[in-house]
Amino acid sequence: MAVFRKQKFNDLGLDTKTPSDGYRSLNKDGTFNVKKLNVPLFERINFFHSLVSMSWWRFFGIIAGCYILVNLLFASFYMAIGVEHLTGIDGITDFDKFLEAFFFSAQTITTLGYGRVAPIGIPANIVAAVESMLGLLSFALATGLMYGRFSKPSARILYSAHAVIAPYQEINGFMFRVVNPQNTQLLEVEINVTLSMKRENSELRNFYLLELERPKVVFFPSTWTIVHPITEGSPLYRLTENEVLEKDAEFIVMIRAFDESFSQTVYSRSSYMATELKWGEKFIYLIQRDKDGISVDVGRIDETEKAALNP
Amino acid sequence: MAVFRKQKFNDLGLDTKTPSDGYRSLNKDGTFNVKKLNVPLFERINFFHSLVSMSWWRFFGIIAGCYILVNLLFASFYMAIGVEHLTGIDGITDFDKFLEAFFFSAQTITTLGYGRVAPIGIPANIVAAVESMLGLLSFALATGLMYGRFSKPSARILYSAHAVIAPYQEINGFMFRVVNPQNTQLLEVEINVTLSMKRENSELRNFYLLELERPKVVFFPSTWTIVHPITEGSPLYRLTENEVLEKDAEFIVMIRAFDESFSQTVYSRSSYMATELKWGEKFIYLIQRDKDGISVDVGRIDETEKAALNP
Amino acid sequence: MAVFRKQKFNDLGLDTKTPSDGYRSLNKDGTFNVKKLNVPLFERINFFHSLVSMSWWRFFGIIAGCYILVNLLFASFYMAIGVEHLTGIDGITDFDKFLEAFFFSAQTITTLGYGRVAPIGIPANIVAAVESMLGLLSFALATGLMYGRFSKPSARILYSAHAVIAPYQEINGFMFRVVNPQNTQLLEVEINVTLSMKRENSELRNFYLLELERPKVVFFPSTWTIVHPITEGSPLYRLTENEVLEKDAEFIVMIRAFDESFSQTVYSRSSYMATELKWGEKFIYLIQRDKDGISVDVGRIDETEKAALNP
Amino acid sequence: MAVFRKQKFNDLGLDTKTPSDGYRSLNKDGTFNVKKLNVPLFERINFFHSLVSMSWWRFFGIIAGCYILVNLLFASFYMAIGVEHLTGIDGITDFDKFLEAFFFSAQTITTLGYGRVAPIGIPANIVAAVESMLGLLSFALATGLMYGRFSKPSARILYSAHAVIAPYQEINGFMFRVVNPQNTQLLEVEINVTLSMKRENSELRNFYLLELERPKVVFFPSTWTIVHPITEGSPLYRLTENEVLEKDAEFIVMIRAFDESFSQTVYSRSSYMATELKWGEKFIYLIQRDKDGISVDVGRIDETEKAALNP
């Protein structure tokens, strides 16, 4: 009889046939190791995203390049019309004239308009009128992007370099640690940890959503150790360090929070490979108390110490 | 006795009496086939939406048109005041004078202000002061819109051209495929498929929310085949290809996701008509593995191959 | 023994002692009939909201007023410094000089800078340098607000002027109708209807969240009749028209939706008083079908026809 | 046998070992009393947040400072090139020349460009072209930030200075009061109260999420008294005033709402210490009715009156 078995794997949106030899699906910076071929150009390119995400050096380089290019173009227009239609041009050689036209163009596109050099006659005036309008529109776009870059929300969460298998109550737990390094608040923080492991004698992989001690916190002012208790229901139950390495485990982490400084929802992603897992260690305590209150030593986020595992 | 039967149809917000002869309610581009009559003008027009959604050519056309129009208007004002109240006007004919006033207006509205031509006396100065203020405000609006267009979030999801009825485990399933063509992330993607079919011997239609193998994924880095398993509870259960055609089925798809490049929630919609359904075919596998990792051949999203259906 | 009875009233955030003589708590435009006394000034005023919500006439009036005021102020500064520190001032009387200083100020604050009049000497140059900087900042604020006004999301939903008590299946229902007058989409629309009625022999009021036939729709392309079936569990069960009037009923409606044109969540509110309720009428059918598809006659949203109520 | 006890504490994201001698973890202004040490500089600083959150005086101070600094820098460039490359420089001493170069720079960076002073020759023109471009970009950033500050959403909710333990139905309740002081709407308001108390004979603390009479309201037009009924399940059950003081209780409040004036989700936080708790008092009634409708006397939000507690 026809039977439908509802799959119990975590709905992660990743493929179940990812390569199995130490392949990392999610990079530490939150990008995925997937290339896309034959994507229609128009569909692939997201100008806005590119311009907002690139480095500041590159962004300013592009703006400066466009500024020079557009001024060269308009200088050529003024040359073609004839620089005698610009007042105050003193240059004698064509190169000098071109340079003066270039600077006039720069004064026009920024709407600076000193007026020492100014257009006379219809053609030069038309070009100048067009250029100043385009200048206003394109500088506004550039500055909009600049502000967009500046105000782009991002969850700046620090992850411990390693995860650990440490004693937890009377059993053991998979643990890693995150820190909110800023003084701004992250609110209603939700965390989601998926374990991906090779199936036995197969190139296929299973994905498991790990049950966490606390999947959500209301505030995240400083530090948080995320714990997956390795109970009987856990896919890690009774697995040894070697087995986890052989199964090529990858722990994929996603954090969602409301970032109050940007008034927006932000996401953070990271992953731990089996090789980034320390067995029988636990994280040291980061919070210090003195008479003034509490302080958190963020610099020691990665520090662990030996801790005998429960049997 | 009075009885209240809770309707079990999907709450789609569409009418149950839509036309039944091959009528498509939702277009491939996500718009609905509904015209609205007698809407009060003020309620109907959404200037912001129109200006943000129109093509770039049209948008720039409107801006250029307004720029010319407003300058014509202000040139007329300066002519009415008398061009002798502008310094540096050399024109002799009225047409030449009007052109010079026009270019002066352009220099004023963009706040370029070369000053070769400048207002003298109270009336010309008043007009120029008003024009420069309006210029600042209206160019800012234009450039705000330009940035709004540029940064407008949209879920650029590619849909397979056809859906298929393919074998799924020991039964069959209704399937279609979507691809995220960009390198930016779509997170917490939720999908919703509604089937609309004509009732027997009636012009009315029923709407069913189809149960999906996975209604939600956490990540959507590359490709996803959405599957509705045709179990006994499915409205497609035991229907033949001809019956589905006769019932004039339409599968209406809505996808919601968080687009990380825009830090916003985005929606995508599409639909499949009964005539866009291939029976006994399945989608080919898009993911290729090599030593560098995984790649997805997006260009083959539509490719299917024969696959015998389960009885 | 101490007993704690969990209150079953709807959690609406309104008071249970609102006046009972035909008092409307929620106006048709979505504002509440509550005045606030003795609010600290700083807490009460929300400049941003005021400037974004006021009428366009008022907004432009304020901007024009500020523009004139600030120029008057700076003109006074230039007069105090002495107009001999501005080149090109031709005025003889003090009033003429003041006007020229005023127009120079306007040319400076808009960064127009013709240069026919220009500052000479340290004091005039300092004032001009400060004015141009302030001009850039304040015009940017004005134009930011203008764009904020223009792009302000609002759910433009039309409500039928009356609600009806009409037959529904084998019982009766409380119904009203809403229309999306625009061609843009409202998605995942949720509706919430609360009934407020006077208690018997008391000035207190009860609030009931009404159970709806469909509390949520995925799409809202055209029209939607919201139905509350008057079952035995309904607070309207077996009430007559007179009783509903005596109990001074008010139906408070809130709609939430995702507006795709603004990519934001929007809210709409309205209310129906007992006196705006038609008994034994039903809404006429708005959707027309022809060979081109479907059209909705929005102009007839309020039209009803007689319909005998079920006993 | 290994046992896993799921912790029942509220998932607040705070530490269970916070100091216990009257220490306040959450300040009245919503910030936390936690210092962070050794945070990498790059991770700690959030320029956007700092610039958007600082006081207006400081913000304008920074902008004015930058304006002066950048103009000093560019004035030095023009001096280095030689002021003979600027037309209209009248100064004789170097200081006068520097000042004129400074003012020319200000006219260039704001794109004012009177033109009385204008660059001649290639080097001066290059510097001016660069300066005007940088001016456009950086002023746009400044003004973007200004608008960002102006339109920054914040839940301006007023809290009563004290919380009370007052009779509630036949038992008692923990209560405090909040007021929406503005005329704009807060919608779908959710509230969350956590009680933190010292464990007996331990420096550790327990965190309890308090069950509320109404954890959510649809509207919040005026005033709302939040009530935690002290039932048998409450951590406050049968505790005396002295015990609550000894246990160093802190009530941590978080409110989330949709602010319609900003079309955004906003959060508000506050806390009440055991010493800010009045036993046997209840809040006076704020709502007054007259023939015009309802008014709320916000100025009396803190007023309480004696009320005998239930046993």
C-alpha cells in the first residue's frame, strides 16, 4: 500500500547530498559554499546590494572614478561646442582649454557654479542645464548609498572560536558561546542550531535541529552560552569524538534578533566543524563582580578549561 | 434547527465565483486579474507607488519633463518682470531673451548660480529666492524617489516554467521548483500553495490550501523543490490529468522571506495553470559536486525527465 | 477562600467605564476619543509625527515661514555688520539695503551663490559660512521630511458606511464590507472586530472579541465581506435591534496587512455604532464577470438589499 | 542514572550570579548595568548608533568641529598652492590670506560658490573639484544622520514611579501603571515582566516570568494598569514585604509595540526594585468623563491611595 513518510529532518533548505570530505557548507562569515552557474545576468546582479556591501575603499574608488569619467565626458561636450562659449577661459593650448572645460564641468555637476567660467549661448547653456540636473540626481544617489552603507543593520555578534562538549547537569552538552560586543541592545534573540552529519555508508547527509536549553532570550546584554543537552533524543547521544569526526559533523548556527540601534531585525550566522569541537572542556566564567557592578571580560571568550565528562 | 457550518476553504481573499473557462486569477508576475470600477480618484492613486514602480525610462522622462516645464514657467515669470532685472542678458530678440531667462532659471533651480546672469531689484530677487527654495525641495523629492527605486526590496525568485506530477516516495506529488538567483541570502522562507478548482456542475470554485512536505526553510541559498504529497487528504487524490484540466485547476503560490540585502520582508507570487502541469515527469538534479564544492546549474531549472508515476 | 477569576473580556486596552450615552470610542478616521491632561510638554510632542502627518498646505506654510524668518534674521546680521561688507549692494535707503541683504541671505542659505553680491571681510564671511552650513543641514531635514511624508505607508482601505445583520447559512451574521481601492497588493491581511456593549443596569461596558468566519486572508486584491456568524456563543445571540441600540453597541475594527508598495506593515481602524447597523439587509454582489475577466464596482460598496433574517 | 532537568527560569539572558546587595540590573532608562572589558575596538564601536543617539548639542558640536577642521585643512592646501591661484584675494598679511582661503574653502565645500573668489590654474582647480565632491558626500551624510536622529523611533511610554501590591479581586496583585503620553497610536502592545530574586543562602538569583492579567492589548490609547495576580503559582505567593526586600527583588519590564507614527516596532524597558514597591496601596482612577467624552489626567499617574490587602 502507498505510504507517505513525513521526513523529520530539519527544514534547512540545504541539500542532502552535500560533499562529505570535510566540506564546510556555511562559512564563518555567514556565506554559503555554493556557486551558481548560468544565472541570467539581469537576475543575478543586485546593484544596490553590491554597492552597499563592498568595502569603503572600493565604494569611494567607484564614486571618484565616475566623477572623473563624467567630467571628462562633459568637458568633451564643451570642447565640441567650442570653449569660446564659456566666459573666462584663459588657456591657449587645446590641453589647457580641455582642462578648464573639465574644471568648469566639475563646478557645474556639483552645482558649485563659481561663475568665473560661465556658459554663453544656447548650446553651452543646454549642456550646463542638463549637467547640473544630472549632477543633483546622481550625487543624491551616491549620498543615499553612503547613508545606506552607514546605517546598514548587522548583528555584530562574536562567536567563540571553538565549541565544546562539556558536562551539563548530570549529562553532557554541546556548547558554544556568543557575546554582544556593543553597548546597544539586542532584544528577543532567537537561536537555531542545526547539526549536519553523513549517513553511514552513504554520501547523503542528515540534518537535525538541535534542542537547546534556551532557544530564546528576551535580552542579550553581554554573554550567552548556548547549550544543547545530549539527552537520549539527541543525534549526538553516545557518539564518540572519533565518530563525530568520521561523520564529518557541521553545526550550523543562525541567530535572529531585534537590534535597537537600527530598529530592525538582524540575522547572524556561523558554523562549527567537527574539528572545531573540544571534548571535555568547558568555558571559563566571564562575568566579574565588584562593588560597582558587573563586568564581562570579552577578550577571554575563547578560554576553556578541562572538565571531566559525565559517563 | 439552525446550523452553522464553518467553511473549510483556504482563506485566500479571492472570490468563489471567478470565471471558469481557463481564467487565470494570478498572473505570472504576481498581479491579479481584477479590474476595479468607480474607485474615487483620490483613493485609487498612489503616487509614491507609481513613481517607485514605473520603468527607469519613464521615471527619467517625467523628471526631465518637469524640469523643462518648471523652467519654462519661471522663465515666463522673469520675462514678465522684465529681463532688464537680470544682469548679463545679451539677447536682442525676445526669443533669445526668453532662452537666457530659461537658462538662468535652470541655474537657479539647481542652486548652481554661476552669477554671470543674476537678479537685480526686488521682484526678480523674490522669484529667484522662491525658485531656489522650491528647487531644493523638489530635487530632494526626486532624488529620494530615485534612491527609493534603487533600494526597493523585491524577492527575485525564479520559478520553473512548469509544475510536475512526479513519483514521491511510494505515492505521487505535485512539485515545482524555485531558485534564488542572487548571492544574497533569503532567510526563514515560507511558502504557501493554494489550489483553486471548479466545483462539479457549478460555476463556483473551491480553494484548498495544499499541505507541503516543507512549508518553511531556514536558509534558501540555491534551489528548492516544493512538494505537495498527494495523499488521501489531498484535493488532487485520484484525479486524472483530464479531470484536473476540466476542473480548470490553478495553483497559486506565495513565498515570504527575509531578504538580508535589504533587511526587509519580501514577497513573491506566481501561479501554475492546469495546462502548465506535466504528468509523469520529474525535475532533473541541479546540484553538481566537484572538489571545490557545490555548484547549481540555474540555467537548467526547467528541465524534467520521464518518471513513471506510482499507481 | 481566595479565588482568582481570569477576565474573559477582549484585551483591547480601552477602559471598561467609557460613557454610555451614544459615545463613540473610536472615530471613523481611526483616532480615539480620549483627551490627555497634564502631559509633560516634552513627552507629548512628537515633532516628527506632527510634521509628517499634517496637511501639505500647512507643511509648506511652515517651511515657507521658516525660510522667510531665517532670512530676516541673517539679513539683520548682515545689516549689523554693515552692508559695505557685501559687494554689489546698490540700495540707498536702509530698507533697500535690508532687502538686498535679505536676498543675499536667501542666495547663501540655498547655496545658490550667484556672487553678484558676495561677502568681503572676516565678519560677513563668517556669517555666510555659518549660514550656508546651516542651510544645507536644515534644507536636508525639510526635504527628508517631505520624502517621509510622501513615502509614509498607510492602509487605504475603504469601509462600507453601514454594517448589516443579514442571513448567513441557516443562521444570521453581523457583516460589513471592505475594499482595497488601489492596484497595489495588501498581503496576509488580519482582521479583528471587538464589540463593546453596556452592561445591564451599570455604567460599565463589556468588550467581546467577535469570532469571524475568516480572521485572515492571504491576498486582498479587491473586496472582502467580513462575517461574524451569530451562533449561540456570540454576544449578539438572540439580541433584538432595540436591545443592541439600548446597550449602545460599538463594533471596533482593526485591520493589519503587509503593504507591498511600501514594503511595510500597515494598520487600518474603523468602528460601527449600533445606529450604523442595518437589520435584515445584505450587501449586493460587487463582482462582475465578462469575457475579459473580473471587475469590481467599488462605487457600489455601500449598496444593500432586503434579506429576510433567519429566525 | 543521568537526568536532565529542564530549567524553568525565565529566559532573560541575564546572569544568575548578579550581585545581591541592592544591585539594579536594568536602569530606569532601559540600559543594563554591565561593563564590557577587552572588546576589540572595531567590534565595540557603532558609529551610526553613537551619532544617532548622542545629544543634539553634541551632534551639532561634532558637525561644526568637522566643518571648521576640514576648512582649515583645505585652506592650508590653497595656501600651499599659493593664493595667487585664487582670484579676488585682497589680503596682505599671511593671516588675512589664510582667512580668505578659509572662507573660499567654506564656499566650495558647501557648493555655495559665490565666485568673487575663484580658482585659476590646474592645482587650485583640482583641489576645488575634489573639495566640492567631498563636500556633497559628507554634508549628505551629516544630513542623513540628522534625519535619522529626527525620525528615530522610540516608545515614549511613561511608567509610574512606584509599583504597588494592591487588592485584586479576592486576592492581591503586583501592579504598576503605564501611560502613552502622545496622541499617536501604539498598537498590539505586548508586555513582559520578569521577577529576579536572590535564592535563600546563596548568591545566585532566580528569574521568574510573571503571569499577567493581560499580557497583550490591541490598542493603547491612554493608560494601562498591568496586573500580576498573586495566585498560588506566583513566586510572590505568601511573601511579606520584608522577605521581598531581603530577597532583593527586581521587577524587569519590557514592552513591545507597533508605533504607527514611525510605522515600526518599538521597545521600552524599565524596572522596579523592591524598595520602589508600595504595599497596601492602589492607583487612583485617572479617567474622567464629562459630556465631551473621556479625558485622562496623566499628571496623576503616580498617585496611589490606601487599600487594605486581602489576607
